[in-house]
Amino acid sequence: MKSEKMWNQLAKSWDKPGVSLGENDLKIIEMTKKYLNPSSVVLDYGCATGSIALEIASMAKDVHGIDISSNMIEIAQRKANKRGMENITFTKAAIFDESLGKESFDLILSLSILHLVEDPTQAVDRIKQLLKPGGIFISATPCLGEKTFLSVLMNIPIFVLSKLGLVPSIGFFSASGLTTAIMSAGFQIVEQEDLFVRPLRMCFIVARKAWKDDAFVPHHSI
């Protein structure tokens, strides 16, 4: 798979020596911890080398990281083994993998991944399937579809590079479009905040799945 090969190449330099977690990463970790308890079963969707998953594992019962890159998973598992963490596992898998059981997770993380998937609306629906009733969905997503001069200027080279296959295919959607799609899937927004990875806008959203399935809500694509 072309995208898998690309991420395997990127894995080699993903964890640069001496580089610690960034300000936004630390903020996401602290905000995520508010929704964890000793019985929490967590899925980190698109976990990369497991940096976030490893930081929250002590607050949960089990943490399971998945990524389509075997190299990313290998690095993540090696880091977990080095720390002697027994409640965290990493597996090469996609979000639609049948090994992931419906209503199996209390919390699902989706950090910097929704703009990279082919159909983010289907991905959000799948996340809802995998969450237990009342479960929490936490996402942090670059919103490249904002109609500002800077975002439009940035999007031109990103679009060209993605078409050339030099960077992963990237979706361009706005923060309002992302919020609408999450709500249309049947989630209630609990928290929402803009994080900035200059000059990008990162939309941080905490959403809760209903305790019982709601009536049908028309879907809006991201």
C-alpha cells in the first residue's frame, strides 16, 4: 500500500533524538487524562510511535494503539517494552479492522489523523461503533479548509505535494465542518478548543457518544 510505505519511511525520523513532546502534545495529554480512570479501555487510532499512548497508560486499565505503519508500531512497542509497561499494546491495523470489537472502548483518541483518511465521515461512524455507550471521542485535527489568506496560501504547495505523492493525501475541511460531521454522527460536543501549530489551526474536540442510540440524524460529510 502506497500510504503505508510512505509512513514506514517517515517512521525512521519520527522520534528525533533529544526532542521532547511539544506544547500542544502536553496539553492534549493533560486534557485527555481528565476523561480517564483506572477502568478505562483506550484506543489510540493512528498512534504513530506511541508517544501520547505511553503518557496516558498509567491512568487507564488498558491502552491499545493501532497504526497502518508496521515501522511505527515496531518503534512504539519497543518503547513500551523499554518502560516495562504491561497494560499497553501496539498493533498494525486500520480503524475498520474486524479484530476491533464494537462497543469495546471507553475512550478513543484520533490525533492528527482525520485529515489523512480517505473518508473521514466513515471513520467517525466507525469510531462511534467501537465506543461503549457514553464513551468519549477525542480528536485533534488540522483544519486546512479555513478561508483565510494564509491557509489558502499554504494549501497550494500541500495540494501539489500530495498529488505528486511526496506527502500523504490530505483533506481540506474547516473547523465548523468537522464539528458538524461529529455531531451528525450522533456525538455530543463536550469541549472544543483551537490549538495552534503555527501557522496551522488545530481543532481539538472532546465528544461523547449517547448512552442509547439516538434517532436518525442526517449526515454531513466533512
